Amino acid sequence: MKHIKTISELVERLSNCKKEEIEFIIDKLKIPISEFEKYATWNETHYTRNCITRTQDFELLLLCWQAGQETPVHSHNNQDCWVFLVEGSIVENQYKNNKEEVPVLTVSEMMQESHSYYINDNIGLHSLHNSKNKRAMSLHIYVNPIEECSYYSQKLQQYKTKKLSYDTVVEL
């Protein structure tokens, strides 16, 4: 299979593949930063979730991170998630719940640009953190689309459910 050089080509490949082929497709990404910048939006108070495309089988999002922005510890509502680090430095922390249903850190890894990472609820929960003093972009593929997820509220010391939304939606 040849390299994937545009987001449109990626969407076409994802639309015609089985879940087992997604990692192989992601490994073929050679999309220039300029392609992603068309979909990027930024917010000073939170990372942005920019929907590139959504079907009944998958959704493709570009997350844009200002320095220091992070997700809470969260699940993926029993869906599969691949993350491809487009640009920047993101730390992924993985967690398992202890018997009191409190997340305990099990793995911490600095993601590498142009590499992919996989998580699902069987592996555990995770959080992502832009650890450097510059912007970052990450591409997320969810099979199937995720309507809501559980996240751990540090303030309340318990899990809450959040309905997920987008900051932008692109029509391809």
C-alpha cells in the first residue's frame, strides 16, 4: 500500500476498511502539517475537538492543544481509539481503577511525532497532556463514534459522565 498524503485519502481508506486494518493505515500516513492546519482551531482555555468526518462506523478528529492543556482521566465508552501525534509533545498516562474506583497510574509515555498509539477500555483509562511550552496537534480515530464518556473528577473524587461535542465540524 502506498503512503497516504492527504486527509481526503485517509477518510476514503478508513471508509473502506475493517477495524483490524486501521493501525496499518495509520502507519502509512505521510500527510503534511499544512493539510492538518486547515482543520485546526485553538482555544486559550481548553484543547479543541475538531471533527473532520463522522460516519456510523468511525469518527476522525483533530485535537489542538495549547501549552499545558490536558484531558481528565477518561474512558472511551467501550470503543477503540487510535491517536496519531501530528505535531508537538503529548504525554499519555494510562490508569486502572483500584478497588475504591480511584484511577491509579500504570503507564506514562511521551508520544512521538508521526507515531500512533492505541487505547480501549480493556487496556485502561487514560489522560493526555501537552507537556511542552508550544502547541500540539493529535489525530484521533474512534471506532465507533463516541457519544459520551466517563471521566474522573478530581474535585468531586468520583466518575462523572460527559456528553461529547465538537468545537468545529468540517464538511468534506
